[in-house]
Amino acid sequence: MGEETDFIIVGAGSAGCVLANRLSEDPRNRVTLIEAGGSDARFFVHLPLGYGKLFYDPAVNWMYQTEPDPGLAGAADHWPRGKVLGGSSSINAMVWIRGQAEDYHDWGKAVRGWGWDDVLPAYRAIEDNEAGEDAFRGKGGPLFISANQRGLHPLVPTYLEACAQAGLRTNSDFNGADQEGAGVYQMTIRGARRNSAARAFLRPAKRRQNLRVLTQAMVTKVMIQNGRAVGVEYRQGGQAKVLLARREVILSGGAINSPQLLQLSGIGPAEVLQRNGISVLVDNPNVGRNLSDHQGINYTWEMTVPTYNDVLRPWWGKLWAGMQWALAGQGPLAKSINHGGGFFRTDPAMTRPNMQLYMQAFSTLLPKAGERPLLTPDPWSGMSLGLSNCRPTSRGSIEIRSSDPMQHPKIVANAFSTDHDVTEMLAAVKYLRHLAAQPALAKLIKRELRPGPEIQSDEDLIADFRARSGTVYHPSCTCRMGDDPDSSVLDGKCRVRGVDGLRVIDASSFPSLISGNTNAPAILMGWMGANKILGK
Ligand SMILES: Cc1cc2nc3c(=O)[nH]c(=O)nc-3n(C[C@H](O)[C@H](O)[C@H](O)COP(=O)(O)OP(=O)(O)OC[C@H]3O[C@@H](n4cnc5c(N)ncnc54)[C@H](O)[C@@H]3O)c2cc1C
């Protein structure tokens, strides 16, 4: 029939790498990790600002496109996802944010065992935080987190001063007691190199005899017999193969691929499966539904002082930046694209932040049709202030288009499809100009570039963010966990309802989207999911 292993993990991404590490700690467990992409031994994966080079690179990226979205002025949005060891943690912007305690209070209400008091010890166990240990941060765990305090661009303190002038206090730890304020993000960067889940969790485990990692191997179906997952079918090197699981199959393919694979395997909305000629094993309308994602936009200004545009545009500047990185582990290439950050409320009556800020000491060229080129600096000294919504109410979906596993599924993002999301984004973009008008920044600004001073009315501001905004790459919740079987796909142990021996553990399992970037909670899913499997 095929080879056998104890645990099959599908996908070596943020969650999958953690699972591979934790499950193979016990030498009695034989674990096989199957990854559709290849090795992460690539220069631009390891160079932090190499981020921009991976954005459209099909060698490491699934390069998804959404359906044309009415909420984005009819545009189809580009959705990069990592297709390489480390998954999206190998191509992301490396910001380390856990979210707000209240997000996990919501998780705890939706599913027992996932409240703030449950996840905080797990986060602390995961982290080796450069900022040191306290009631919130962890030290000595497998994942080094950079406090990101060295070599900040001079505009970062100016940005913090402007935020303070606008009444937004400086916050030295967004992952501490309170998320609100402006500051610099902690980063998954170690020694001036990206600290992906592959580097932090998979590499140390790879030498174990009981862990096998298959790359360039695409799982096409979960094999289910008599209501139990018994293995997977996959393709590698042009050949169709089978691998059997003595204990469990765990899907960690991410928020797009995991629901796709469930649907291809006969688990999902009956009507969608039947339309695509797939026999229905479990009719669950929630598979691929509840797609939640953050939407973001940048405003840019020309400055009277030098920014990274002046360094990264000329060839000699690039050479200088390359030398700074190679010789000293410093300079713009050693950093994330996001130099400053923050969280604020669009309405002071709110009890917690509903918007996330990003400050970049550079600005990029206007995109050509269908593109969002990164790292092509404007031919002047530019600065960007961007934001994304923390808890959007718009929901989309993932659906297979055919029974062909190689065909990308249909992604309906439904961005800005609720009045709530449009109204709060309108208030938020006005806040960006409010920040830029504060004395600390205003004195250094020559002119507003985008959207430009002619865009003033509410109608024009909305039209602008519909035309220029897009995903900030956090799709989640498409196989969500919950105690309520009618509105969820998974139970509180990440087990797929209606099938034995099958779990989904990745960003698709989130009960709801958290207020911030999603790598930390995806890694948390891997960690907590392993605890559930191991009975810890
Ligand atoms: C461009 C970009 C920027 C981002 N920036 C940030 C940031 O700064 N901070 C942050 O916190 N988050 C960020 N994110 C989001 C974050 O990285 C993801 O939410 C997180 O990595 C998701 O983890 P995951 O385990 O769910 O899936 P992934 O990490 O995407 O892993 C899924 C893995 O499964 C593999 N796979 C899928 N299907 C199959 C199959 N059928 N067979 C075999 N293998 C398969 C994939 O190739 C991939 O390696 C960003 C994401 C992107 C794309």
C-alpha cells in the first residue's frame, strides 16, 4: 500500500514546524513532515529586508489571487503565502505580536481551554525574548525574539514624538500588559537574519532519527476509511505516492490550503463538494467559511530629511547597505520593512485599540497595473505611515474550483463589505494625517504624496482606500475551532468533527482573528496543538 509513520504533518509552516519539533521530542514517535515547497536555503529568505524580493517569487510563494473584490474597487488582490520550509514565516515581515488579552478572552468563550490564562504560559514557554523575562515575556524558549532597539532610523524617534504630541503614549512592549501606544515592534530576527519557524523549530529537530522531512511533496488528499484518517496521497517528482499514518494526520497547510485539502478529501459544504464531483464524507458548511483578514493602507510623504529611499536607490547606497549588513549585521537590510509601530483607538470611547500602525522610513514607487512592487524606492526622500484594522467584521470564503488539487481555490476576500469596516477605516486614515500634522513630523514634511492633498472629502477618502488598500496577509479562521458544532470545523483539541485521527492546526484553526499580526498565534497553535496531542 505505502510507507507508514505515526504522525503525518502536512505543511512545514509556522505551526507545522513547531509540531514537527514537539512531536518528535519523544523518540518513540515517528513523524513525517510533508512540504509542498523546497529548502529555505536562499539568500533573500535569510536577509530580513529580502522580504520584498520574495513577494512575487513563485519559487517560495503560492502567489494566490483573490476574486475581483467589489470592496477593493473591483481589483483582484495579490495574496502571497510561503511555499518553502518555514511557510509564511519564511517570507513574512517578521513582526512579533501576540494580540490583546481580550482576543483570547473571546477565544476562551468560543472554545474551552484557549483563554488568555491558557495561552499566556504557552507564549512564555515559546519565547526567548531579548528584552528579558517578565510576567508576559518568556526567556530560554526555542524562539529568539529581537527587542529591535539597535540602529533605529532617526525618523523613528521623531515618529514616536509626533504620536506623543497626538496623545498616543510610547509603549515599550506591545506584547506586555497593554497593547495601546506607539513604539517599535519586536521581531523574529536573530543575528541580523530572519528567525523563521524552520530556523527556530525545524532545524534543531532535523537531526533526530525519528523525524523525516519530505520537500517538493504536495499532499493531494487525506485518505479516510470507515470514518478515520489513515494516511495521505501526495505527489513528488511527478509521481503519485501514499503515506499511511498509524496514529494521526495533521493538516498545517495554512488558512487557504487546509480548507482546500479538507474539501478535496470530502469534508466541507455538501453543495460545494457535489458541484465539483467529490463524494461527501462529512457535510460541514463551515469548512472554508469565516475567512477573516486584516486590510491595510499606506499614506506617504516627501520629507526634507534623508530616508532609506536615499540609501536604497543608488547602486553605491545598496552596496553600502550590503556591507553594513554583512560586516556589522546592521543597516536597513538587517531590519523589517516596518520601522515603527503602534496601536490606537479611532474612538476614545472604545475600551481597546482597533487599529494597528506601521511606520516606514521609506516610500515605494506607485505600482504598475496588477503589481505592488516593494523595495523600489521613490526618487525622493519618502516616509510612509500605514495602518490595518484589528478586528474587521467582513468575512470571505475559500472554495475549491474543481477536484484538481493543483488548481488554486477560489478566494473571496469580501474586503470592506460591512459598514463597520468602512466607517472605522475612514476614521483611521484621518488619524494618519493627524499624526503627520503634529509639530515633530510636520516640520520635516515637504508634501503629501499619497493619496495627495486633493483627496479630502469622506467620499474621496473611502474611494482612495478602496482603490489602494489590500490584505496585510493575515487570512485566518477558515477551519475554526469552537465548542459549538454548528459554527465550527474543529473541537477544542483541533480535531476535525466527524472524522477520527484528523486535526487541523494552523492559522485556519483560530476561533477568531486576533488584534495584530498572525505569525505568533500560528506558532501558538502549533505549540498548544502539540500539547493537546501529547496530552500535556
Ligand atoms: C507577505 C507576508 C507578510 C506577513 N507579515 C507578517 C508579520 O510581519 N508578522 C506576523 O506575525 N505575521 C505576518 N504574516 C502572517 C504570518 O506569517 C502567517 O499568518 C503565518 O505564517 C501562518 O502560519 P500557518 O502555519 O497557518 O501557515 P504557513 O506558515 O503559510 O504554512 C503552511 C505551509 O504548508 C505548506 N502546504 C500547504 N498546502 C500543502 C500541501 N497540500 N501539501 C504539502 N504542503 C502544503 C505550504 O507550502 C506552507 O509551507 C505575513 C504573511 C505574509 C504572506
